[in-house]
Amino acid sequence: MTQVEQTISPSSPLIQLKGVKKAFFTEELETHALSDIHLEIAKGEYVAIEGPSGSGKTTLLSILGLLDTPSSGAYRLHDREVGSLDARERARIRNREIGFIFQTFNLIGDLTVWENVELPLLYRGLPTAERKRRVEAALDRVKMTHRKGHMPFQLSGGQQQRIAVARAVAGDPLVLFADEPTGSLDSKNGDTVMDLLGELHASGATVCIVTHSQEYARRAARTIHIFDGRVVGDALAA
Amino acid sequence: MLSLLADVRFTLRLFRRAPGFYATVLAVLVCGVGATTAMFSIAESLLLRPLPFPEPKELTVLESTEPESPHPRRPSVSVPDFLDWKAQATTFAQLAAVDHEGFSMASAGSTPESLSGTGVSGDFFPMLGIRPALGRLIGADDDRVGGAPVVVVSAALWHRRFASDPALVGRAVTLNGRPFTVIGVAAEGFEFSSVTSKRVDVWTPLAVTYAGYALMTPDERANRSLEVMGRRQHGVSLENAQKQLSAIAQNLEGAHPDTNSKVGVAVADMHASIVESARSSVFVLLGAVALVLAIVCANIANLLLARAQSRRGEMAIRSALGAAPSRLALQVVTETVVIFALGSVGGALLSTVLVDLFASGIDHNVTAAITIRVDLTALLASLAICLLCGAFAGLVPAHAVTRVEPHEILKENAARSGVSRGQASMRSVLVVAQVAVAFALLVGSGLALKAFAEVAATPPGFNPTNLVEGFVDLASVKYEKDEKVVTFLRDVLAKVREQPGVQAASANSTLPLGGGEDGGPFAIEGTTPWRVGEGPVLGRNSISPDYFRTMELPILRGREFTESDRVGGRLVAVISHATAERFFHGEDPIGRRIDWVEGQKARSWREIVGVVGDVRHGGLDIAVTPEAYIPVAQNPNRSMSLVVRTANPDALVESLPRIVQAVDPDQGVWRRQRMTDVVARSLGAQRHVASLLGAFAVAALVLSTLGVFGLVSYATAQRTREIGIRLAIGAMPEAVILLVMKSGLRLLGVGLLLGLPAALIVARIVASHVPRVSAFDPVVYTAITVLLSVASVAACLAPALRAVRTPPASAVRCD
């Protein structure tokens, strides 16, 4: 994928969590969403994070995706400590090294398909021609070029999620995080999106998804089980 | 740059998506910026922009001072004094005198036109550096006794009356029955004559049109009617000019004790003198409009903050995709700047309309010298105001979006996520600020309005309803003989009385509340005369028979004048109640005799034959001054107001010129008006300030009420689920209403509390600039508190009622 990715030594994991904790403080209560998480994900892996509701999957994903910060512990991404970066630097890494796919697509309703896909590239400050090339390539990859002028509300759920995938991959990230990517889709569209993620992984992408579905979890090479904020299982697919 | 363009494009798209919201923001902004730009333009035009003459700082006004007279300082100078000053004042490069005169311009085949004219001395135009648009202007050669009657016309008159005829110069026009040769047209836009005068149409040489010019007699020296202005020598300060003029006045006092005892001279900057009457009101209104703008900013900041809150989901997506907090803030700021740029354009356009409205109450003498307009400086200031407002209103929501956490995107619906405590506090602070500022502004306006209402309720002493005035200036040569004046008035009034609906008609030389004055020191037969310069002044009003009935002035004792009170008969006078009280101390004045002291003239005692009620002359807010009436037949005056009580005032205003011209076809009626308008106009600046303050206060009330309404509505919407649960478990509707209203009323209470000290400050400022305002009027403070409270309760009630009407089930489902 990127030039940076190619320099990673095989022995060095792409993602490394050591003793990560996450606590939420309300007025009178301290809730531990994650406790003492140790985790490593290598480049090119396809990992599924499983667990019941409230187990801490989404919190783990938001920390992995630098959407949130751990209360304690260390998080190394691409051989660099990222757990304690300031908001600006975290935003820069999210923009350049991480791609997201969300359950509810999270396309911006006031932007066209093209503009939604272009948005992270615009934040990166890429020149117009380069943005155009990447957006066209990403839309082509998800077979949505013909819908580039449409607004999100004019698309079906499956189509919206394919646009979200295009947006996630347009910037050539180091890793793709997907939070219940099929949760808002029917089974046919869900399959299509999961096929797409499979294709991305096959072409070398590191993919990490959170899912309730055991069927979709089985498509990953490795499944991490979370329960009550702890990793209770970590197994490679048979 | 590309990102910026994308943000601008996105903002314009947002306008299309939420037109109602953005139209509201823009409307509030355009009104706020428009009013501020208009008010700033007026302040800039009057106070900051120099007079439109070369070296304007050298221009000076010279006034007579009489410390012990009722008018200690007035712009009235006698011809001999002016000529002495001019001969001796070496600190001045030029000294010019002017005398205002109404002209009736007759043209064959058309109605005589009444013109505003001024006799000017030879230095007038050179002193002001005015150039002619056509021909030449009046110079020293024209301004000599016995000189040719020549006239300079204004460019406006040239366009209007002479169709911009380039051959006008050299043609003769008839002014007041005399032929005058037009020698030139003044520069375009120049209609100035003095600091107290309205716009003028024609200028004539003073020495040619002023009858007593160059008569250095004591009578003429006591006759102070010229206005004098000058240009100081380059580098001479006002103080040095004052010193020299004071020394000259002192010498004149020694040389002419009968007329110049205790008469001094005061010099003042011309610009300051012109704008003096408007300065206070401009400052007060500028302050008021600034407060309105502050409320506008707080309101818009609150609206944008609410908008930013509803876009938390979008901002979380952008953040998740790698937009740094500063980038999100930049986007919000860009949106705000686009809004304010549009607001600035709209405000600038609106200000060009509002500037005329706001300036309409400014004295005409000010606008004769200074053109009030929105110029480049004002527009730049408007832009600066907009940027400042934009910075304030935009930074609040911009700061809010920097607090958006990207992990909110993983929530079920980020847009519905609760308001952060910080943002809720910020919105409350903005609403409290609006209430506080609105309270202060409402109190200030309330005090000014109350003072104005009290003045407006003061009876003028006569009944202005169904009373019409028409002013005639009998300056034509045909009225040189007194009997001609008396005959003209008698014939015109007879014709007026024949008109349908006319109940009574008469004439006077000093119209109540008309701004004119006549009179002077006087003596009472049988009492020790006051020393020269120390005696009181008695107003004098020459009137025709039937005057008191026409004006509905009560005759308290004795009788009024009749046709038998004519020249050659017994000299008589009617005095006012105030005169009787002040000078006769309860004794019956009927039969006593008085006379005005005029130079060395022998006494002509007048017998008092009646006492009438008091009339206010200077204004409804100015104390009654002693006055006496004399028959016009015994003291003919050529500047007379015809006063007519009629059932059809509008018809008479329309027909008056035809009635006058039926008696004298060459005579114009210089002014026609209803007396109710005269009374209203006498309130002048105070009415202007009070009405504009009232308008600004209403705007403040509406905006702050909207602020409370918006916040309570939003907070209630955020609590829909909670309210649903409360209702589901059996809460009574009134308990829910109270719950919703409590938050709004808490803001109101804090706002009022914080507004009180601000109101006291505003009240003191208003009291120091607006006459008769008491800064600590508990009635006003209480009334405004009640008004603001009622408005806020109403604002809270709507969302509260909406909340209790929500079915509990749907409220719970909304999450």
C-alpha cells in the first residue's frame, strides 16, 4: 500500500497495545470500559473483534482508530507511540494512516458522493489532479463511479456503505477499521460489503472489524473475543 | 485555498438546506449592521468629517454675549459692532456678516415663489472658498450701500426654477417687488449661509438689502440681528482670537455704554457650533445602536452555537476523517465570515435608507452645512464592525466544534447526543447577556420616553388643533409705508374669514413655538427704571384684532384689541399672566403703562388694557417668559404670521396662497403649516432621540425575548425523552410547565440582576445628554422589569406548553 508500510520489519507489529485501560467518569461513578488490554496486530492481518453488547468492542476500536485516547497504557502504531498524542497530531494520523467504515455509513448529507470521498484527501492537502485520480480509483474499486454526482440520500444503504468504503480506502491507509459495517444492511448488501473488505485484505490491506456476526467474523483470519472490557480470547481461524 | 473555497461552497449549500435558519440570521444581522452603519455614518458626517470648505479649522463663529440677559450668548450682532470688529480684528483674515430674509420671487404667468434668502457681506464667499458654478459670486465691490441689486442663486434653484439655463446670468428677477440681476450660480450643493440657518436659495449683498447698513447710530448699534463668522489668520488660535475680540468689545463698551454695556463677544469653532445641537443626541443614539448590535451579536452567536450543536455528527465525521480541531474551527469561521459578508452587504444597502430616517430629526441648520451620507469611511467602518461581530459570533461556535470528540461518530446518532455542559453554559451566558443589555437599553429608552411624554403633555397655552399658520414677508418696496402693511393684513384676513369653515383669523409677528423672538428691555411708568443692561426683557408680539379668540388664548382681565386700536389712537398693550405676576406683584395692571427701551428714543407709554394666559415660545420644555401684545396697527411689522382657526385646516393650507394673491398678486406665502405640526416640531431633537431610542429598545426587547425563547425551546427539545418519562410516570402538566419555565426564568433573573448596574450606567449617560431625564426613576425601572419579565414568561410558555402536549409514548420513542 504506502511507502511507509513497505519499510516495516516483519518482526515489528503494526499495532501494539500494552496494558490499555479506558475509564469513563460520570458525576458519581467510574466505569471501566477496557481493562488491561494487551494486543498486537501485524501488517496485512484481517482481524475480527467479537463480543456481546457493552463488552467494550467499540471503545477498543475507537482507541485503535485514534478516535479516543486510553486512560492508561501504551499504544504503538507503526512503531510510534500514539496513545498520548495531542488532538491535532491524532487527526493527522487518522487522515493519513487510518481508514474508517462505520455501521451508519456517516456520509455527510450535504456533500455529493464525489465530495464525500474527496473529503479526507482535501484535509490532507493533496493537489486537485491527485485527488481526482484517487477519488476515481476508489469509486471504481467499489463500482460506484456512475453515482459520483448523487447525494447520499439518493442512494440505498448498501450503496452508501460502498461509498463509505471508497472514502476509507481513497487515502491508501495503513489500516482499515470497520465498526459493524453490515449492521445497517440487509444480508445481500452485507455480503457485498464484506466481499469488498475481503478483496481489500487480499490486495494487502490490514483490516480490523468489529462485528456481532459470527459468520462475518469467520471471514477474518483472526478473532479477538472481548468480554467485560477484557480480551478473553484470541484465536486464528482454523 | 482549495479547502477554503470548498468551505465557502459548502456554506452556500448549507444556506439552501436550511433557508429559514440562515434567513433569520441574515435578517437579524442586516438590521443590526444596517442600523449601526447608518448611525455611524451620521456620527462620522457630523463629528469626524471636516466642514466641506478649505482649511475648515480656521472658520470661526462670533457671537454677542450678555451675561445678565435671558440669552447670555446669541449669534446676534449689530451692523456697527460688526464693522468695528472687522476694522480692528487683525487676528482674522476675513469677517463676514449675514442677515436672513425671506424673498418672494415673482415671474410673469406663474405663482410667486417664496425663497429663503440671505444678505451676505462681501467676504462671505471668499471666506468659505466657494466657487461659482456659473457667472460670479458676491464680492466686496457688490457689498456697498447704494450698490446694484444683484443676486446669486443656488444650483438647486437654478435647476428647479430655471431649468439649468446657462443664460441665466445677466437676467433680471423680481425679488420682493424689486428687480435683481442674477450674477451667478453657487457651486453645486452649496446652500449654506450661517450656523443657525436652514438651506438658502439666494444670496444678496448685505449692504444693498439691509436697510440700516452703515448707519452708525445708537439705535442701529442696539439692533443686533446679524450673524457673524470669520476665518482666522493662518496659525492664529481660537484663544488668541478671543483675547483680541474681547479687548475690542471692551473698547466698544467704553465708547458706547448705552448700547454695549456688558456686551461681550465669544468666538467658537464653526464646525463645533454647527453640530452642537446634534452632538448629544448622536452620542446617545450611537451608544444605543451599539447596545443593539451587541444583542444582535449575542443572538447570532447563540443561533450559530445551536446550529453547531445540531451538526455535531457531521463534525465528528470530519474529525474522524482527519480534520484537525483547528480545521473544523476554520470551517465554522468560514461559514460565519460568509454569513457576515452577506450581512455586511445587506447592512450597507439598508443603511443608505436608514441614514435618512435617522437623520430626519437633526436640525436643518446642521444639514444645510453638512451632507449626511454613507460614504467610503462609513462603509469601511461597517465592514470592520461586521468583522468584529463575525469574530465574536463565529468564535463561540468555532470553539464549540473544536471540542467535538471524533469517537462521538461511533454513537448511534451523534447529532442527537447531549449538549456539553460548557456549550450549555455558553448559550446561557449569551442569553443572560442579551437580557442584561436589553434591560439597560430599555431603561435608558424608557427614561427618555417618559421625559419626552411629560414635555409633550405640557399645554402650549393655545389650542393648536384646527389652527393654520401662513407666513408672509412683506419686504417688497410696495410695503415701505406702514399703512400699506396694515391694509394688506386687514384685506387678507377679511378674505380668509370669507372662506368656508373659517371660524376666526388674525395675525402675529411672533408665532408661538415658531422659533422667532422680539422684544427687549422695558420700563413701567411710575417705577424706578432698571439700569441699562440689567433690566429684564419683555417679549413683544404685534397682533391683529381677534387674535386671542383665534388662538383660544384666555382673556383673564380687561379686553382684547379691536379695529379702533389704530395708529394715532391711544397706545395700548395686553400683557401675559406671567408678566402681570412678575412685574405687578398681584396689583391690578389694567391702566398701568409700559414701554420698551429703545436707544435714545423718547418714551411712548402704552396703557395695559388686558391680561391673557401664558403662551410658550421657546419650546414646550422651556419656561414661560414675560410677554406683551400690541396692536399691529400701532406697530406694523413686515414679517407676519397669518393664523386661522378653521374646520378645514388642510383645505386652508392649500388655498392660502390664492387668498393672499387675490389681495396682492406678487406676494407669496413663505410657509404654510398646521399648528399641530409646529407644536410637534418644537419637540424636535427630543422627539427624534426618544423615538429612535424607543425603536432600538423594541428591537432589543424582541431579540432578547427571541434569545430566551430559542434557548428554552432548544433545551426543552433536548429533554423531550425526560419529559416523556416524567409524563409517563404521572407528572401533572403544570409541574412540567414549571420545570421548563424554571430554566428560562432563572436566566431572566440573572439577566435582570446583571442588567441593573448596566441600566444605572446607561441611565446616567442618557440623563446627561437628554434634558429632564431623571436617572433614578423607580417607575421606569419597575415598568421595564415587568415588561421584560412578561415577554420572557411568554417566551418560555410556548415551549413549555408544547412539551406537555407531547404524547409520553412518542417522547420516549424519540431517542
